[in-house]
Amino acid sequence: MNPQQIAYEILKAFEKHFRLYSRITRDAQVYFEQAQWQKSQAAVKQRISIYESALADVVSILYHKFEPRNQDDAFWRTLKLQFINILADHPQYELAETFYNSVIGRLFTHSKIDDDFIFLLPSRCYLPGQMRDKVANRFEGHANIAVTMSEIFASYQLNIELARRDDDVRNIVTFFATQFEPSQFQQPYQVEMLKPVFYRNKGAYLIGRISGSQGSMPFVVALMLDNNKQLYVDAILTSRRDLSVLFGFARSYFLVDSQYPAEIVSFLQELMPNKKHFELYTSIGFYKHGKTVFYRNFIQHLEQSDDQFEAAPGIPGLVMEVFHLPSYGVVFKIIKDEFPESKKITRERVIECYRLVKMHDRVGRMADTHEFANFQMPLNRISPALLEELQSLCKKSIEIQGDTLLIKHLYIERKMTPLNLYLQQEDDPQRVESAIQDLGFCIKEIAAARIFPGDMLHKNFGITRHGRVIFYDYDEICYMHERQFRDLPSSDDPYALDCLSVGPEDVFPQQFEHFIVGKREHKALLKKHHPELMQPAYWRQLQNSVGQGEIKEVLPYPPQRRFQHIS
């Protein structure tokens, strides 16, 4: 095969994958309209899995048709140029480039990380707006907001209609009347709405913005089904903060039909300028391309900074070595070579746990991770203390190649303030209480998603800039059905606990208060807001409900945003 033929073979494989990906995504509308929540969650997992299948298929084909290892560097440079040529005007060119990178990476076990051979940099610079008419509808705003809303709703091709449209429109009109000055909607304004609906869990979201002489603001319509499967408007979101939480890094990926992903991401980035492009690509399901864009952003940041990588703040973990670049917003995690005896797990089990979280509904409470092979860092940016740590604890996972530190297996995760440090440093009693209360909600919501967190020490949780508590240590997680929640003996005999027979699956919730948080006042706050966390009956009841397939809705916005709280 010559380079042109191989380029076409790779593109053909990408397009086959993207068609399947899009077909799975489009089914989300049916799942939502028919309240088939388990199928919706399965679709998210399936989209993650099919990438590896598509990659394995094309790599196998290429190995059978030519000998990759026998080709010189000129061959691979020509192949990349041929691939660029056939990508002209391709609507998903950036995703195709990432797929190409994956193929070359698989052929060479990620040893050709060079822009001559792969798309370390994009082949073109995307100019936002050039495909805007393909992804968004524009509406001229009316002084009567109800008229504008009716036009917006009519533009979406849903198979079910709003059951109480007049009530929903009235709620929206009331919302704007109470939140904004009437004069804002008396003068000319426009509404832009993305054409595809964003589906996730039990919600569907119409996403756009309102623009006028006083600027623009996000405009999100949150749709839900009631118990009778009737469609209604649950909330309107107009703040960047709410939109940022909706697209948060601790949530499952949206199911959204993105035929022009670069334009959709550009539109979203205009609504959320604090979100990076790699975060937005990831949030709409293109997590592989999110990794590509992250790496480009990372390289650019290294060129514009001079600080050194160092151990991350907080208590060192027993399983992971965690470090960061102080000027950059992620942490880097490497599995240690050996674990203490208290950790009854293997390296393979740790990888399984992180994979489980990647595939599962994270309900806004478990941080997403990106996994990398053969990740390169400049050696002169690694602090001496960190390098010594890595060589001591992670020797099997690192290799020094000249002026580069090669990390054979790495996870990255969004940087947060460890909760134990936050509670030590925060002197506002109300904020401390709010964090403890949210810690309890975090544990409950993870458990309601069928996941038992395992090691619930507060050092394993972080707090975001929005004040949300997020879990980020996964080496002891398991499904709820894999644990047995038991009562402690009620005997007054001081030796009763010593004689208690305890199996590896046994958990005693009455002991939780002794290790989730340390300080007495923090324990009191946790028991005040969440006493049931220490009650075995609560855990058994929750275990039973999730075991029967019940999927609890965890809202991605504050309850007070819901219209039932406004009207």
C-alpha cells in the first residue's frame, strides 16, 4: 500500500466509527422521550467503547496490508501530508486528525510523538462562526417573550410536545420579569439556540444565548419528563456559573448530535470563556479529541511558564503519586510500584477502578480522568524532590530519555483543593458547615449511582471553585451490591468487637463518623446534616433500591432554579 491508500484506509475507518457514534447519539432522543434511562446510560458507555474497537480494526487491517516497521521516516511524513489533503472541507477534520494520531500511536506504541508524523499541532486554525448557520438558529426577540419562546420550541423536532406549554411559557415569562429589567426586552434583542438537543440522564437541554445592547447571557432551557412521561420545562439557566456546573468535569458526557463539533465547541466557549476547549470537547463526548487538545494546551503552557512540577498539596496517597505544575489547572497521577499491606489491591484493579468511573454516570460527584501512555515532560521542569520521589516510588512507570521524562502510564485530573486542607484553612463557620453538608450529599449521590466509594476519608475529596465537593480517589470503589452493610453488635461486652467475624465485603456504617472527618466539630456537623450515613438500615435500603434498577435524578443545577420553587 502506498501512503495515499493508507490515508484513505484510515479516513474510511474514522468515518465508519463516526457514523456508528452518531447513530448511538441520535438514539438518545428516543431514550429520553420514552424514559428509557438505562438505555441512555448504556449509550454513553457504548460510545466510549467503540473507539477502541474501531482503532483495533483499522490497525489490524494495516498490519495485514503492509509492514509499518519497515517504512522510513519519509514514508510517514508523506502519509501525514496525504491525510491532510483528503481532509479538505471535512466537517469533523479535527476528530479525524485525532483518530489518525491514535492509529500511528498504536502502530508505534506512542513512540513517534513528533509533529512530522502525527498531528501534535492541528493542520489548520478553526475560525469560529464559519459554520454557525449549520449548528444554530437565530430568532429576532419580541417584546412579548411568550412569542419568542413559542418560536424557539417550534424549531426543535421533538416527537413529544410540552404537555403544559402555556404554563411553561408563563413560568418563563415570570422568570424574566423577576430576574431582569423589563427594558432589556423592549429594545431589539436576538436569541441564538444550538440546533441539537443536549441529552444526559433524565434531562434534555436547549442551549443558546440572548444578545442585546447591554451584552449577552447564556440561555438554557432544562426539559424533563414527569411521572406520566409528559414533557415540561423544569428550569431556565442564565448564569455562566450554572452553565459551567452543567458542563462540569464530574459529569457524564452529553449525548448531542455534533456533526460540526468545532463550531459547537466554539459556540459553547463563547458562553463559557473560562472553560478550555479540551473540557468542552470532552463534555460533548469526544473525550479522545479532548485528550489531544489538552496535550496541545499543556505544551503551549509549558512554553509560556517556567515553574517546576512538584508534589501536589495534601496528604500523600498510598496508591498514587500525585503531582502538579502550580501554574496549571490539573494534577498528574502515577500508580506506585508497590502498595502497603493495608491496600488489598493490585495495579490491575486500580486501572479497573479508574475505567469503571470513566464509563459510569459520575453524577457531578466524581472527577473525570484522562489516561495517557508514554507521556513526555521536560526533565528540567521536574523539581529534584519530585524526581527523587518518582524514581523511588514509581520506577517501573518512568524512564529518563535524554532531557525528557517519559511516563509510561499516567492519569490527569482536574485540580481541586483537597477537602482536608480546605477545612483546615477556612475560618468562616458557614463555609465550613456548607462544605461538610455537601460532603454528605456527595457520598449519598455517588451511592445512589450504584457506586460505593470505599475509602471515604475527607482527604480523598476535593472542593471546586464553585464550592462543590468532588470525590477523586478511586482505588477502593466498587458497586453497591458488592458490599454487605452490617450492624455493630449492641452488646456491652468490651470484647464483643474483638470476637466479631468480619468478611472482606463487610462494611459497618456506624464506624463512618470516626474516619470520614477527623475533628469533633466536623463530625458533629456531618451527623447533624446526614445522620443516616451512619445507619446500616439506610445503606441497605439504598442498596436495595439501586439493585432494583432505580435511577435517581441528580440535578445539575440548584433546586431553587426549578420552576416549582419559583411559581
